[in-house]
Amino acid sequence: MALNKKTLFYYGLTDLPVTMAMFPVLVFIPKFYTSEMAVPIALAATIMLAVRISDVITDPLFGYITDRFPTPWGRRRFWIVLATPILMLSIYQLFMPPEGAGAWHMGIWMFFLSIATTMMIIPYYAWAAELSPDYNERSKITGVRSMMGVVGSLAAQLAPAAALLFFGLGGSGTVLEIVGITMLIIMPICVLLTVTQVPEPREYVSAQVPIMQGLKVMFTNRPFLRLILAFMVSSTALSITTPLYLFFITYVLHEEAKAIYMLSFFYLANMSGVPFWVWLSTKIGKHRAYVSCFAVIGFAHPFYLLLGEGDFWYMLPITIVTGFAAGGFAALPNSMKADVIDLDTLQTGENRAALFFSTYSFTAKLAGSLGGSIGLFGLAMIGFNTVTPELNSPDQLFGLSFLFAMFPSLFYLTACAIAWNYPITEEKHRELREELEKKNRILSATDS
């Protein structure tokens, strides 16, 4: 039975405050702590990378726990609720730090934020894979969630943009405070509606395969390996761009106060792109649509290199194209992940959705920090100065532009090649589902 629009809406709702909070972490936190909190660029990059290294253990372990040990309230909802207050406290501390906070404060609360995000995102995304077995409906589920995420990212910019436009309040610190307060208000409301209004499937086989054996089986799943590699390479590219976005607008275009406007256009284009890429995936297949996203953004990004001081609004058409292309980055791979899980279920006889999504969660966070660290380490290598930016030479400014405009395209085009021959098409998935249903009927007959 197809899911109704109300269920889809309530399921996607939790992604709104999560993405609203995560956007400033990627875009504004690096610049805020390296400039206003005087944390050295290389140290900030090291902190971001160190937090991600810890996810090597925490993400797969938590995915294994949520698959294997269901609670009286189900396998997914309990952990989402438990993560909510931890996530809220971490955002409060990170976005509105006390006076004198520095590297230790940044590191500690980024670590707690990572743990809380793991606790929430892994069961939340695994829940989506269990809401429907249908190839195309899964794209709708992840599409709705992605749309909510884009709305969250957009809200994270529109509120500060309004503060700048009507009250003249701007800068990284102001953005973090406004977004932090807004998120603290709406997050418990959105989570409450999701966990009370969306059904959680009760018919599943709890994972019994030991975690190391389960990981070994997972990594013999070739479609999974191809998908996760394309996902990691493309996410790294996007993550190189994200923290450098504000540096580029501030130091190359000299328009920091207006940055929030350009970011708003990016996410408006991003939101309008999501339904297009979901529609295209039903016509040419998910992986071909996914490849198309990479190609569009990969060829558009180098045009940023042509911009300089006074060219702020010339940035707009490039931003619209890249934002539209990025609209497929969340909806399509998340839908493809659910298809990969069906193959694993057929091979193991178990539903291990959370373990798979924990691996994706770790990959996404690793790519986020790896990409962000590459960008920040790149700035450190060219000797870029964020405390006294007027000391930067034309070569250092060009280095910033090159890192922002050209470097990510190499990753996007590599992801194109990786995803090109992804094997699970709609026809192949239909065969998988038929085999799964046949196997389930045999097991049911044996049990009876």
C-alpha cells in the first residue's frame, strides 16, 4: 500500500531541524572559530578530522545495536527521542559559546554533536528503508525528507537574512545565535510529530549475525561498495566547497554580510532540484540521474574561478546551477541505499538496515570532515591569514579561489565514473523483491 502524503510529511519533518543545525556547523563554524575565537586553521581542521575518526567505532557499533536490540517502543523511534536533548545541548554550546571558548570547547562539543547525530540519523534513515519495499516509492520517501532538509537549510539562512535586511545584524556569530535559538524551539516539536504520527514496521528479523561477520558480508556486496565509494567521493567534493564558501565570499568577493543571501539562493535552487531529480530517476534510473547530478555540478563549479571583488551578483547564475544539481545528492543515494539493503537481506536473511545506514552515516561524516579538513589544510598550506586578512597576497587569494572553484570538480567527475555502471536497476530490483518474497513465503510455510 502506498504511503499517504500525511505520513510522508510527518516522517520528513525531523530532517528539518537536523539539517537546519548541521548547515551552520559546516559553513559558519570553521570561520567563526578560526577568526572570532582565534583557533588556528590547522588546529580547527585537525579537530574536525579527529572527531570523524571516532566515528569509525561509534557509527557501525550503534547501527548494530539498533538492529539487534529492539526496545518496547520499536527499533528506531526510541533512539531518535533519546538523541534529541543531547543534540540540542551540543548545538547550544557550539553555536553560543561562552566568552574565551577556544579549541577545547570546539572539540568537546563537536564530539558530543557527532554522537548525538549518530544516535538520531542512523535509526531515522533506516526507518525510511523499512517504510516501503517499492523501488520508486523509496525515492519519494527520501525525496520528501530531502525537501524538508533543504527547507531546514533555507530557514537557517532566511532568518539571519531577515535580521540583516531589517535590523542590520550580520556576521557569523549572529547567524549561529539566530539559527541556534530557532533550532532549539522547533526540534522537539518536529521529533514529537515524527515519532507519534509515523508507523514503525513491527515485522522484521532482528540481526543475529556477529558484527564483524556482518561487516564482512556487507563489504562483499558489490553494489554497496560502488554506491558508497561514489557517495564518499562526491560528499568530499561538496564538503571541500561548504566551509570555503564563506571564506570565498568574504575574502575574494569582499561581501561577507551578503553571504547569507547567496546561500539562500543556493538552497532555493537546491529545493527546486529535488523533485526534478526524483522525477528523472523514474525515467532513466536512479544511478543515471545520480551521475547527471555530478556532471552538471562538476562542469559548473570551475566558473567560480572567474569571479573577483565586486562580482558578487555575477556569482548568482553559477550558484543556481550548482544548487539545482546538488538537489539530487540526498534523495537519490538514500533511495539507492534501501535497494542495496534488499540485496543484503536476501543474502543473510536479516534486516540490517541500521548497520548499513551507520556505514553511510560514518562515510558522510568522514567525507564532511575530510573535505572540510582538505579545504582548511589547503588554506593553512598557502599561509592564508584569517585573523588579519589584509595581509593576504594575490597569490593566497588565488589559492583560495582555486581550492573553492576547481578542486571539487575533480571529485565530482570521478564520482561520475564510479556510479556509471551501478548494477541495481529498476528491473534488477524487481527481481530482488520477487526472490525475497518467495523466500519469505517458504520460511512462513516452514514455520507453520
